[in-house]
Amino acid sequence: MRALKNNWLRAGITLLFLLGAFFVLKAIEKGDYKTTNVETIIFHYDSEDTSEGAFSDPSKWKEGPAPSNRPCGTGLNKPCQKTAASKEELDDMLEEKTNSEVLALVDSKRD
């Protein structure tokens, strides 16, 4: 009789453990994660300056569309377009970068 009680006790504990594990896994799967929708801003390199360090100068980057006389995607020598959440984020991305590092970061280039 004692062995029967022990078996039922073990079965009950195992069932409770499995049920608890199931609820934990379901809670993890559900993933009630809040995502924030961040608007991105398009910035364009608005200069012809190609001297070392010029590409990382935030004052040479303007918000808005590319000028029609300098379309993006037409070359490899100058940066053209970079997206960022804000002007401050763009400044942080460009800070202390060389021209070649900036060219590696940008979304598109031009001649």
C-alpha cells in the first residue's frame, strides 16, 4: 500500500512539474515584446569636398531628397545617402570616421 502511495505521489509531482514547464514555455513563446516604430530620416551629402575627413563633417549632410543634379547610385567616390533616426544619430555615426569608413556606412554613393 505504501509503494502505491509513493507511485501516485511521484506521478502527481511529475505531472505538476510538466504542467509548470508547459506554461513557462508558452509564456516565452508568446513574447509580449513591445516594439517601437522609429521613423527614419534620409540625409544626403551636400558637398563636393572630398578632402580627408570631409565626409564625416555633419554640417555637410542635409536632410531631405538628393538634389536632381547629383543623383544617388551613380558612382563610388562620394557618399550620397544615409538614413538615421535623427540628426544626432547621424552625427554619432559619422563621428571621427575616415572617408573610407563613411563610404562603407552609407546607403548609396555618387561621383
